[in-house]
Amino acid sequence: MILVSACLAGIPCRYDGGSSPVPEIQRMVAEGRAVAICPEVAGGLPIPRTPAEIQGGDGQDVLEGKAKVVRKDGVDVTEAFIRGALQALSLAQKVGAKKAILKARSPSCGVAFIHDGSFTGSLREGMGVTAALLKREGIELEER
């Protein structure tokens, strides 16, 4: 079983209410080979929602209390991102997932790069909150 970002499975859960469907991932979910979750929604955030970015570090830093996740309007949503990451980990453990395919550049799911916290579209190296937690727990990560 593989854990996948829900938006990649075609579920409209992105911050803008859209999705980023990948046909291969949609098939995997339909065939029961993958399970989908949106950590941000699982953490209690609505659809649509104000964009958020990590400020002061990356997802690992958020988990260590050294950085925070802030919406474009300045509201701190760190706790929702941590709750969502914990929900994603719990689901992965429940279904025995050893791998996760996550949405690139997301403050939750980004594996190699995330937005830099300036809301200008600029990227920086680093992982999202959920990606960092899953990696810490030994789950193999891939991004799309």
C-alpha cells in the first residue's frame, strides 16, 4: 500500500479548491493499491483556504518548533499542519504504507523544494511538514 497526496488522486482539496490529478495515481487509488489523504484538510483546514508557506525553515524545523507555517494574511496555522502530518503518519501506519507519493512544492507534502515563505513564488530546498514527519518515520518519499 502507498500513501498519496489526495490532490494527486484528483480530489479537489488544494488551497484553491482544485486538484493536480495524475492518472497513474488515480488508478492506484481506484484499484486499492494506494490510499489518499490531504494533510491540510486532515489537520482541520477548509477548502478553499488562504495559501500558507513555511517561514523560518522547513518542515523539519516546524516539527522541532524552530519554524512556523503562516497564511498569506499572517495567520499562524502551524498546529493544523502538524495535526495533519500526524494524521497522515497514522494512516500510513494503519495501512502498512512504506512509501508515499506527495505533491511537489507543498508546505505539507513537498519533498525536495518548498516555497520560501515570502509568497512571491520563490522556492528553496526543504521538505514540507508531512514529508518531514514521514521521512523521519522511515517512509520512502517520492514527489510529483
